[in-house]
Amino acid sequence: MDILFVEDLRRVYAGGGNEITALDGLTAGFAAGTFTAVMGPSGSGKSTLLQCAAGLDRPTSGRVVIGGAELTATGEAAMTRFRRERVGFVFQDFNLMPALTVTQNVTLPLKLAGRKVDRRKVRDLLERLGLGDRLGHVPGELSGGQRQRVAIARALITEPEVVFADEPTGALDTRGAREVLELLRAAVRDFGRTVVMVTHDPVAAAYADAVLFLADGRIVGRMDRPTAERVAERLAHVADLAGPQRLTAAGAA
Ligand code: ADP
């Protein structure tokens, strides 16, 4: 069963007299307990898809359904609650609160949602993510890889239905990136979470169960059990699939 379903999603940005169609009628389902990578050329709509699916942005039209509830049918207040309670988000630049300790950063979503903080559960999770000796540290005292692991703990602590990650390894060195990807995979395999990750890196995509390829705001391909080599090869062809609109834009740049 699909825990996340997006149907006929369109997101049109207006401004400066011309419209940009970031998502052009995109439909996709994501099964519970799977790890999906989303790839495609720059400007193909990957971030917009994630933002709309996570309730950080509203599509111009179309539906987002998470765990049987339609996110797109709700008002602003309900959307904020939905986001707090049912999804987790991991950003490229971590987005941690610099003045808060590791433990405080991770408990923040629970507090914002008015939920009880189970200190032992928080500590167990942080230990599991290799941060057991860092609980009282602030982000500035941690490496990039450690910061991203704190962000993953923060995304997992509410036991969300879907965890979205937008280029989570983009600011990390090879070792930090590998640790983060292994943790995301473990979140799926060991905790049964569902992860959707945008990446431009075929090696990162190979950690996922499947890869969706986007071009011009649509899905143009899918690969199950990806390997870095096969993903890199397919990506070269996805660039060819992008329409004349993109070629013109690239030519003008
Ligand atoms: P990707 O993540 O694949 O690089 P994005 O989803 O960021 O693609 O962007 C898709 C398209 O929408 C691009 O043409 C981009 O310039 C445009 N876009 C994204 N955000 C905005 C915005 N806030 N205002 C106007 N255009 C935007």
C-alpha cells in the first residue's frame, strides 16, 4: 500500500511576466517501508516535489495523500500540524538550532507538537545514531556528518509516516555521506520508515530501493535495485529527455 501518493501535481510559479511550470501533472506512489531516490537535471522539479509532498509548499493543483489523509485538502493550520506530526524533513544544510544542544534539537519537534518527551527514547535513538557521547554539545562543536545525524534523529523522533531528505549528503565529505546514507537505509530496514530523498549523486541513489527520474516536472523513468553505474548511465539519457523549453533555457544561460 502507498503511504504517500501524489496525483497530477502541478506547481506553477508566476512572476516577472512569465510562468514557470516546476511540476507538470506529476503522479507517483511510494510504498510504506521503502527508500526512494529522486533524480533529474537541475530545474527538473525535484525540490518542488519534495516541498509539496511534505506540506512545506502548496501545489497549484493536484493532490498529496499521506497515510490516507489528503494534505492538500487542509487549511494552513492543519497543514502545519500535519507537517509536525506526520512527516520529517532532512535538509542539505542541516537546519539545526545553533544555540540548542543535540538533545534539545532532537526533542524540539515533540515539544512543538505538544507531545510528551520520553528522554530515554531520545537518548536511545541518539546512541543508535552514534551520538551518545554528544548529547550536551551544540551543533558548532560537531562535524558535518554528526550534524546531519542529529538532523536525522530530529526527523525520526516523531515516528513520521514519511521522511523527506533534500540532498542530505550535499554538504558532506565521502565518509560523512556514507554514514548518513547508511542511517537512512537503516531507518527503512530496521524502523520501517519510508524515505524519499532527492540527490544528484548516483552513489547516494544506489542506497535506495528505487530511483525516480524527473525531467521538466514529470516522471520520465524508474529504476528498481539501482547501482551507481546504471543510475549514472540512465541520468545521461534523462538529460536528453528534457524538452525544448529546457534546452532553450540552458542555451540562454
Ligand atoms: P530541482 O530541485 O530539480 O533543481 P526545482 O524544484 O528547484 O528543481 O525548480 C523547478 C523549476 O521551478 C525551476 O525552473 C526553478 O527555477 C523554478 N522555481 C523553483 N522555485 C521557484 C520560486 N520560488 N519562484 C520561481 N521559480 C521557482
